Amino acid sequence: MEFGRETNVIKLDEEFFKEFETELQEAGMSINDLRSCIQCGKCAGTCPMALAGLEFFIKKIVHAATLGLKEIFLDDSSVWGCQSCNRCVEICPMEIKPYELIQAIRRVSFREYAMPSNTIDGLQNYYKLGHAVVVKGYENRRKKVGLPELPPTTLGNEEMRKKFQEMLKNTVLAEVAPFPLD
């Protein structure tokens, strides 16, 4: 061990920890639930994103969550790769609900603006169009197979889209969106 060498120490951010605890409680979980995780890795072993090559560090995420280590959450973008398939929930022997944990981390991270830039693009599309991802040229492909150019969703229904936007204005998105909601 070298003396005089700087050490990076990550400290508990109590305000962040309390906010995170609240998010967990709203999902029907607690920090104590997370502490019952036995770190078996079954959740990561069944995750399609991890199997596809996403570096998914669920053990690190659970550990950081139980200790309230904000910097680890904000630095780990793997939580944004979750596709919401819930396979992790089905296989967890301790009933930890890894999906709910990931969603709580996303909500807290979102408020800190700690998210990939494409998340902002997706949210902006979601607000403006009702779809996070809109594939260019969909109108022509729909027309080729005999469908109306616009689908019967918010893309093709202005009234529905306006109601959807009004609904979103009553969510946390209105408080933290990095774009105007008008």
C-alpha cells in the first residue's frame, strides 16, 4: 500500500437514498427486500440483453442499491438496456423483483438527468407522437401491404395524441423533461 496516494471513496448520498427508498416503496419493495438477494446471478443469466452482450451488472446494482451509492447508479448505463420482459422476476429464487429495481433506478436517475442521450430522444418522440421509436418510412410499408398509411394509434389520431400529452403533463415527466411540454 502506498501512503499519500489518493483513494476514491464513494459515500452514501442520504437524500438520494431516501428518494430511492420512496421509489422502491411505490413498487412494493424495500431496501430490506434487496438485502435478501443471494447474488446467484440467475436474473442476469436469463436476461436477453445480457445474453446479447450488454454488460449487465445486476450484482453491482443490487449492492449499490442496498448501500445507497448514487454514483454507481449514475455511472452504470446497463439499467437503460432493460427490455421489460420480466424474465428476471420469474426466475429470482428470492423474489427480489429485479425489474422493479431497474425501474426505480431509472426513475431516480432520470431526475438526475443521468441517462443515455437516446433516452431523451425516445421520451421526446413518446410525448410528441405517442411512440418512443418511430421507424422512418413506415407509411410506405403500411401502404404496400394494404394498410392505411397512419396506424390507428396516436400517430393517426390527433385527438388521442392531445389527450395522451395532457396525461403525460400530469406525470413526473412534466417536472424533469429536458424539453418543453407544449
